[in-house]
Amino acid sequence: MKWIQYKVYTTTDAAEIIGELLCELGIQGFEISDHVPLTPEEEKQMYTDIPADLGPDDGKSVLTFYTEGENKPQEREFYSTGSSLRDADFTPAPEVRSPEELIQTLRQRIMEMQQFFPFADPKISYSVQDDSLWKDKWKDSFHPFRVSDDLIVTPVWEAHPDIATAKDTLLLIEPGSAFGTGTHETTRLCMTSLKKYISPETTILDAGCGSGILAIAALLYGAKSAFCLDIDPSAVTGTLENAERNHIAGDRIRAIHGNILEDSASIKAACPEPFDVVVANILADVIIPLAGMIRPFLKPDGVFISSGILTSRGDDVRKALTDNHFTIIEENTLGEWISFVAKP
């Protein structure tokens, strides 16, 4: 599939104005890149504990958008950047014969707007992009890796890794570009702790399952069953598909779409009974409130394994656990991340 990528180089003051002009031209998705510091509200909306390092604000801004290139009829489809600041049901743009014509039309609109809001003429460029060359490029960064002395996580496209030996168990994963692959330190921390607390009768709750890698690892380690949930419905589908890839019987794993922080009661009702292990590899800002509501999901002698926590937030999570009468029995660190194993 071929696309035309356009870049409009302007100033931060003019970016919003040009964005409105793009909307008027029927451009249904665009992205603004700049170095404007995030507001506290924007920081809270980010799904990460790592502060955004945008660099110094230089007053420059780049708007990026796409239109469809010359494709075969069966390849034609709608495209939006997915990360744009403007995604809505705008009137489709009329057929544009060439990128030059679109740029000319945009420049004309800019000249008209400059009469009311003076700003410098932007530089506009375009290039042809072929998504067949880059849509799966992210896979290059995911390679087989050893989790323990007998478990290797490997992508489905490398089902027979060179590092495997006859005694190894392979966890086949199709991580998807939006899900955790397990190579991150936080997932390794969870897996290392999981193995210690698993027996043939162990039941697992994976809160925020993503690709299902933790639940599937627990089942391959010998756990009896796993109950998974995630706020992303695609994660639920991906988890069950990955379980099937690893020949996990359907009666050993279940995955549902839900938010345990917002709808704890209905999720608890869907669970057959309290669990031996609850694992949450999320963020400190999620684990802290979770510490106050996870107890009903745990057996009296169960363990709560939490990760996805920067060491700089370790004290906050530690306090949340102890304030909710958990006893911390393990603290493990890897790089700049920390995990906790606690008992109710």
C-alpha cells in the first residue's frame, strides 16, 4: 500500500491554524510534533511513569499527514495517523490529482489566513511511503530471550531459536505492536517471581494482561489456571490467540475486557474464587490504588506481585502496600525498575 507523506514545517504559534486549514481540506488525521512542555494534565494522561523529555522549546513545529498514493483497487482503504490531534468525521476531500495540487491549494488557504493572522510561510514537502516496507519493522527489535534456565520467550516468526536446548520450554508469542513483548525488565521481574510461587494447584489473576505473556508463562510453569483482564479488548483477543499458540487448553485460561479500578465488583463476580497469585505489571499510578482493592481477589495465603514501577516510585508503592496491610516479602530490582511480592 502506497501513501503520500506530507510535512509542514512551521512555528508552534501557527501549527494550530494550519491544522484547522488541513481539516477544511478534508485531511482527517494529522500529527503535530514540537517541543512545547506538557501540562500537568497531559502528563497524567500518558501511560508511563517516565517523564517526557521533549528538549528545549525552540518554537518550531512539524505537521505530518498522509494521503493515499496510486494503489490497486483492492488496496484502497481509509488511513488515519492514529496519533493525530485531529481525528473526526470531516467531509472527505475532493479527489486530488497530485501532491503538487494539494500543496498549492494548502498554500492558497495559508495566504488567505495570513491576512488575518500573520505568520511566516511554512516549508512543505512530500514523499512516497510504501507501508509494506515498514509496517512490520518493529519486529526487528523482538528476538528470542531466556527468562529462566528452562524457559525461552520467542516470537512466532522465530519458532526454533538457536539459543534453545532440548530441556527448554518455548513460549511462542505474537506480541503485536501495541503489547508488551516480555523483553522489558518489568516483565522479566514478574516472570522471575512467578516461578517461585507456582504449583500444579496455583490459580493466577493477571490484571492488565497485554499479550498474555505472564499468564501463559505461569501456565507453562505448571499453574492450574489463569484469569486475565485488560482495558484493551484487543489484548483479550491477543491473549487467547497466544494461549492457543502455546497449546494451552481452553479450560485453563480465560480473558475478559474490563477495568478493575472502575468496575471491581463485576470483575469479582466473574471470578470463580479468590486466586493464589495476582500479578500486575502496569504502572505505579495504577498499582497504588489497586493495592487498596485487590485483597478480595486473593486467598488469605496468596501473593500479590506488582511491577512496572520505576525505582523512583518505589517508596510510593511500598507505602500503598503497607498502608493496606500487605506484608512485603520480596523486593527485586532490575535496571531502573523495581517489583514487589506481598502477602495480605
